[in-house]
Amino acid sequence: MSVFNQSRSNIIRLIFIGVFLVIVIQLFNLQVISGKYQKLAMDNAVYPKRIYPNRGIIYDRKGKAILNNTIMYDLTVTPSQVKNIDTLELCSFLEIDTAEFRKRINDARFKNGPVRPTVFEDLLPPAMQAKLEENIYKFPGFTLVERPVRVYPFNAAAHIMGYVGEVDSNILKRENFFYQLGDYVGRSGLEQRYEKVLMGQRGMNFLIKDNKNRIQGPYEKGMYDTPAVAGRNMRSYIDVEVQQLAEKLLKGKVGAVVAIEPKTGGIIAMASGPGFDPNELTGPYKQKNFNRLFLDVSSPLLNRAIKGQYAAGSTYKPLGALIALDEGVITPANGIGCTGAYYSCRRPVRCTEHWAGHASNLRLAIAHSCNSFFSNTFRLTVDNPKYNDNRIGLQKWSEYLNAFGLGHRLGVDLPSEDGGNIPDTTDYNKEYRGSWNSCTMVTLGIGQDKMLVTPLQMANSLCIVANKGYYYIPHFINRIDGETKEDTVLNKYRIKHEVLSHISDEDYETVHSGMQDVVDAGTGRVARIPGINICAKTGTAENYLMIEGKRTQLKDNSMFVSFAPRENPKIVVAVVVQNAGFGATWAGPIAALIMEKYLNDTLRTERLKEVERVSNANLMPGYLVRAQYRADSIRAYNWFKITKDTSVIKKYIKKAGVKSDTSQLPQDRKAPVVKNNPLIKPKDTSKFRPKSRIT
Amino acid sequence: MEHNPAISKGIDWVLVWIFIVLTSVGVLSIFAATYREGDDLIQGFFSLKTDYSKQLLYFGIAGILGTFILLTDSKFFTATANLWYAFGILLLLLVFPFHTSVKGTNSIIKFGSFNLQPAELCKVFVNLALAKYLSRVETDFKKTRSQLVASAIAIVPAILAVMQSETGLALVYFSFFLVMFREGLPAAILIVGFSLAVLVVATLLIEPNILAVILTVVALLTIYFLRRQIKRRRQLLFYIVTIWAFCVGVQRFAVPFMFDQVFQPYQVKRIYDTIGKDYVPKDASAALEIEQKNKGKKKGETGNYNVKQSKIAIGSGRILGKGLLSGTQTRYDFVPEQRTDFIFCTIGEGFGFVGSMVLMGIYFLLLMRIVSIAERQRSVFSRCYAYGVASVIFLHIAINICMTIGLAPVIGIPLPFISYGGTALLSFSVLLFILIRLDADRQMVLR
């Protein structure tokens, strides 16, 4: 039998060889050809842990930290270790109920699994943290974890500093995946603009983890680890006390304050009203606060100093005078006779003064803000006989204003600045099909019509006037600690722009004198500070708004621009208070207080009362109440439509019983809330050219 | 081993050295898989508390046992083969009243700290008994009756093993069909068996109706090509139709029946995992059963997860490997059961393709050596026994390694001489040393 079956031993050998060959081929395939398994193994076992350095600190011009870092605590939970704890006690510490507690535990289990820690409650309020710290031993599985948070010791400069937040997908794409989900990044303000400087250099620790993602120790003894480098501190031009004062003065008002050091372009203060405390958006209640601010129709989150666009009004007049002087169409000594209005065009441009001789020369005309004089001056500039063509005249005029930094973004070191608007010939050619003359847009001469400027632009144009022709791009950051040649981010703010130095010093002096007269004897006497020569210009600009589909004229915007001291300008201030009446009533006192605070470093005791008076004045436009009500009720209605939850809408229906017209509100959704947003002025103001009655 | 001329005469030293090398590799691999930084090395190796020290102890016991076997007269094994077999079956039966449930198997009897797994040990006895039966002068292996008896010898312990939910170990007993094949079992049986396996796999992979159509087309084509022969022999047509009907029957009824009624849901799931299909439990109780089987494991840490991690471990070894104690996969518990069934991962990850090839080479050498030893035997008993050893070892290697590289379903059987486990190492050693003893006495004709 054995002989008979001899050949079968070879078949058995062949079977062995065959199976071994299959194994060898698969091993070759796995280990030599396919490269993906190595990466998979790394992903499995090596956990690249990012080390976040402290972000840089921002100091004011006197070395006080406006923006600093602090530690707050998150409560984390490792679900698998939670055993035999007094749930009720923990819930009472955290002020939640047991149902919420169970839900969060389940969420944590679902999100990160039972053996890894998950944030249970983030950014604990200090009182809660202290209570928990004492009792944490009672709750196995719960730990307090440090977390660096931004803090604002002066509760000021919210709009300037911006905030840090988690990256979103847009930023990830834009930055080419330099960041990772969960990273914190500057989302607005200086935090965003100087992100690269402030963030420092992230470090990387490679750690070994096991199959349950528990950390086992460093990978390859930390051979590939890189340490984190702290973010660099920055020194700014901001005077934090002035900033605080500006914000205090804008309380209860819609408007903006910008103060610039003209010699450097450094911004001393920039405030926007209504504002908010930056610490509101860092602590435990940040989401709640953010929602409140976000839903407020007066838009406290908006930085009106760079995003509010206003008709310049009479604050434009010094610029108009300089242009006309440089173009040679007027002389300082010549004036006009004004009897209360400018009648040369079809519609009269009214003037607040009508006594004889208030416009008999340039100085007087500026001091008393004569509308007739500047309407006339504008027409002379446009109809300049030198060019023999009003198109060239208007074009020249707009070029001058562009040189003054109006009509385009200045390039301040904050993101999303608005550019304002200076109309040129193409705008009017389009609108009037080429048939227009200097009368068509005569109110440009008093800063109305299509002219729109931001408070920052107003301040910057006055810097040029104060500097007699040059400016630096307004900016906040003076220098970065440990600055090297590679730090090019500040270079553009160190270039002197000699834009209008060709205007003669005499012309500037004339205008300065006129502006000084504004304070000494003219419209802006409220701004007088003993011992300092102040140059200023008031403004009272008409403004209109679409409210519920109707174009409504609102109370005039109160505006004020000034610089001081005249001989050696150290501060330029521009103030806008929306719908507050004459420039001298509210904007003037605010500017005066800010100049005094900055120049004298302190306020006289009798001026403190003035601070309180201005600060306590509530000048919020009345239509906001109604707009807020509309926005809220429409939201409630939409919420009701989605959820069928009547509790929210009931509130409004009840009120509707009192105010009969509001019952129709939900149907009236065709006029969306956004249009009624009073803060973003419609850009095309030409459709409702003002009846001119402006100072 | 003492170099005593009396015992060492005729001993095949190649096998002895392969045994030593493989077992040492095993201890080293277990060490690599379970050693953690900071453990005391010396204490670790001699405390008998760590797995590698225990394996080292078993290595020693295996050596002593081997020496005893070498000292035994080879006639002893032929004489007592049937007795051993009876003892083995008795042990297997004893498992039912005396087993301890360990990790989902019911096949272990505990003696103090020592776990005895009779199903593991029994293959030695089956091998002896089968060799004894085949070498009997009265046995005419051409007769169907003898073939059935021989099959029964192998299959009875397999059935007992299945009843102890040790499907993997049961599978091993089928390796004895290779021995029977060598001794004259018709090749057709192996071919039919293989075809049946292909049919079952195809049933799982292909939509039932499509497979039925394919089978019909194949049958029709066969009839078409064999039409001349069929004209001559009408019977042939009948055979073809019968085979077709059988195949369709298997595909339509037998396999679904097996999967629904015979296999446990978790086993079905493992088979589905291997062929890369999603298994949808037929009802809630089946789903529950799978869940209970996977209880205590992380979500996803099922058969599929094991194979995936094992493939990652082996694949990430690349050509030269990460080095001993540097494998991240095997050292941080990503691969489950890595001391026992998935021990090959440690070698694949630590020593890469080269290391795996060396190990495969050693195994190949072992198998080829045993086959050539078998062929040089003059006694049928020794030859049958040698083939039995080769077949058992071969099946273990093939299934274990195929499982770790994703070619076979996850079946828990050890890698010979390398996997951690006392019973397994001892039974393989005994299996091998009896062969060495028998081979040493190959000149003795009559047995």
C-alpha cells in the first residue's frame, strides 16, 4: 500500500507549498506593497498633543495691560470612573437638575467614550469653582482642569481687542489647515489682525496611547517633541484711561469716538456706543451674553468707529475751505453776504445764522459754520474757471477728498473697516445722464448729499489738517516686543504720507484760525479748555432712515471734530452721537472732556460733574424700542412656526392686545428687520437729498 | 538533554533544534507582547507570574517530557495507542460535568492553577489511534468500511469539541483526512470536500438567484460539451442533473439552514466579517447573543476589529520591522489576544517581512522535514503518525496565520510552539517527540 501511494506524498508537499505561498504573498502585500498600515498604526498609537502657548498681552501707552491672560477652570468628567457619588450634591453645586446631569453624562459617554475625560461644565464662575475645589474629592471621575482665558482688567476696549474663539471651517480652509478643529484663534479686532504675533508658536508633544486612548507616556522619549513659544506682547498707543472715559461718555448713546495722535497716527482711544464689557464675552456666561448682544437691534457688537458711515455735515467744511484756497477760487479775506439761506440754486440751502457779516470772511464763515458761504465755495470749486469744465472741477474736488483719506479704506489695523463714500463724476453722470451742474450736488459743500464718512476717517482727515499735509495710517500698535526685521506687519504704519503738503502753510493757518474761532467765539464754545488753544468744528447732519417702509427723517446727528493744542497738535478727536441734535450739544462736550483728559492727564474736579451729566444722558433713538419689539416678535413668530411652542409668542400676543397695530406684525414680514437696522446707513443717500438746513 | 549514545542514537537533531528555536521565539514574542517598561526583567522571567516566565516553565516541562518520551521504548506507543485514545475521549467527556467557563469556552478543566484543555491534548491520542488503526494488518483501507471507521476516529473528538464550543479545535481534527488521503483515501473525497467549501463561500458571496442561474448555466454547458459521451452513456446525464440539484439544494436550503440553526450567531458574524459582508442578525435574540458575546469589549472590537488591528500591526512592520519591544500596535493592546491567537502580529510588527519570512521558512523546513521523515519510515504506523503530525501542525499554522492576515475567519487556534498556552505547547511537544522517538527506531521493521 505504501508503495502504491508514494506519489501522494508529493501532492501533500504541494498542498503545503501552495498554502505557504498564499500566506507569503499576502504578507508581501501587507508589509511591502501596501504602505497604509504604517500610517494607520501611527494614527492608532501616537497622539500628537498640541501645546498651546500663552497668547501675547496688549499694553497701553503707559504700560498698563489692557488685555491679559488668566486661568479659569473647566469641570471634566470621565464617565467610567463615576461611581457612588452624591449626584444631588454635585447638581446643587452646578445649579443643574439630575435629568440634565444624566443627559450630560450620556453625552460625554457618547462623545469621547467612557474612559476619556470630557468637559462637563466649562468656565466655572469663581464661586462655583471654589465650592467644587473643596468638595471635588467626593466626586471620583470629576476633575477641575485649568484653561487659559483672556481677561480685560479695565473692562474696556471691547471693540478694539476683539475676541478669540474656536476656528470654524472657513478659517481652516483659508489658512490652509494651519489650525485644527478645537484651536482658538483671534476672531475679530486686534486679536484677529495680529493673530500671528499674539499666538506664539504652538508646540507639539508626541504621546503614546493605548487601545482605549489612555496616554502611556512620550513617544520615542520625546525625540520629536517641539516646545511651545509664548506669544509676543504688543505696546499700543491706546491710553486706557481715555478709552474708559470715552466709553463711559458714550453710555446710552448711539455713536462713536475716535482720538488719534496726529504726529504718529497712533489711535489713543476708539469707542463705539452702545458698547459692552469685553469680560462679558470670556467668562462662564459668554454664550448668554453674546446672544443678548447679538439680538439687540442697537447692535452693541458693531464697531461704529470704523463701520458706521455718516454724512460728514459741517465737519467737512475745513476741508472744503482748504481745497478752495488751494485751487485759488477763494481768498481768506473775501466773504459773502448771507441772510439766512443760499438762494443761487433752485432749492435754497438754509443757514442757522442770519445776522449780517457772519460770513464776511473765511474765518468768520468757519467759526459760524455758514452754509451759504460753503455752498458757494463748493460751486466755485466745481465751476473753477481754470478748467473751464465742471466735470474736471468735481473730479479735482473728489481727488482732494480722497487725498484727505475719505472715500476709501484707510487700512487701520482692525479687520472689516468700511470705506465711506466720496462721489465723483461717474456717479452723477449715471444718475443724471450727464446733465448736471454744480447746483445739482451743492449740498456736498456742507457735507451732505452722497458724502459718507466713518468717524475714523473724520479724525484722520483732521490729522492731515492739523499736521498741515501729512498723515500716518491710523493704527493701534506701536511696537511688538522683540521685534525683528521679519515682522513686517507694522511697516505700513511707519510710512509718512505727504498727501497734501502742497497746500501752503498760510492756507492751513487760516483754516486753523477759523477752527480756533469755533471754540473761542463760534459754534463750539462748549469745548473750551483754559490754557489750551483748541481748533474744532461742529457738525449737525441731517439723516433719514427707512422705518417700516417709510423714509423718515430722524433727529440730526451731533458731530464734533477737533484738535489741540493748535501750535503743536497732540490729539485729534472725532465724535459722532447719532440723533442727538446740534453738534455742540452732545458731541462737543464729549470731545472736550476727552481732550482735557488726555492733554492734562486728569480732569478738573468741576468737570467730573460734566462727565456724569453726559454719561447719564440717555440719547438712544426712540425708534429702537419699536424696532426691538418688531425684531423680537418676528423671531418669536418664526420660532412658533418651527416649534409650535406657544409660550414665546404668547408674550407678544398679550402685548398686542394693548397695542392694536402690533397684532398684524407677523404678517408684516415683507419689511425685514435688517432694513430697519438703524446702524447701517443706506449707502445711496442721493435719493433723499436733504432740504439743506445744516450748520 | 544529556548526550547519551544509547538514547541519542538515531534521533533527528534537526527536528529537536527546530523545536528549541520555535519555542524560544515563542517565549520572546510573548515577552515582547506583555513586557511593560519598568518591569523587573530578572524577576519577570523567574517569578512565574508573568506570561513569558510561565511559558518558559512550560518550555522546561516540555523538554523534560520530551526526554522521557525519548527514553521510552517506541513499542510502548503502538501498544498503548488505543488505550490513550480511550483515555482522551474519557477526558473530553469529563469536561462536560467538570468544566470551568473561561472566556466563552467550556472546554477547560481546572487543576488548581493549571488549566487542562482535553480537546487540545486529544489530537496526540487521535493521531496515535488513527496510525494504529491504519497500520493494522487486517485493515484494508480500500474498503469503505475501513474508511468510515478511520474517519470516525478523527471525527468523534471533533464533535465533542464542537459541543464544548471549540469550533477551532474541532477543525483541526479534519487535518487527519490528509493522512487518510496519503494512505489511499480516494482523492475525489478531498475534491468534493473542497468543491463544497467553494460552494458554501459562493453562497455567502453571491445573490442566491444569481448563483442558481450560474449553477444552471454551468450544468447546461457541461451537458453541451459532454453531449457525445452522454449519447453513449445515458447515466452521465443523470449524474450531472443530480449534482446540479444537490448544489442548488445546498445553496438554497442547506447553507441557510446551517447558518440559522447550527452555527451560533457570533460565528456567522465572524464568517461574514472575513468575506467582508455585513451580517444582519435575523432577529433580536440573535443580535442580543452577538452583543453578549462581545460584552466587555469596546464597541467595534469584534472579530472585524481584531482582524483590522492585526493587519495594521503586521502591515506596519514593513520590511525590517520596528524592532523588539518597539511595536506600537502590539505593545499598547490594540491587538487583542496577542499572546495567544494573535501572537504572529508581534513577530510581523517587530521584525517585519524579513522576520515573518524567517519564521515561515522555519515552519516550512519543519513540515518538509516531517514529510521526508514520514517517507523514510518502514513501518506504516510511524509513517501515518508522522503524516498526522505534519497535518496537524500545518493546519494550525495555516489557519492561525491566515486569520491574522485576514484570509480566514477568526478561529481561536494557537500557532504551534509559539502561542502562549501550556496545554498547546505540551501537546505539540509530545506530538513531535513521539515522532522523533519513532523515527529513531525506524530500523525496527515490525510494529
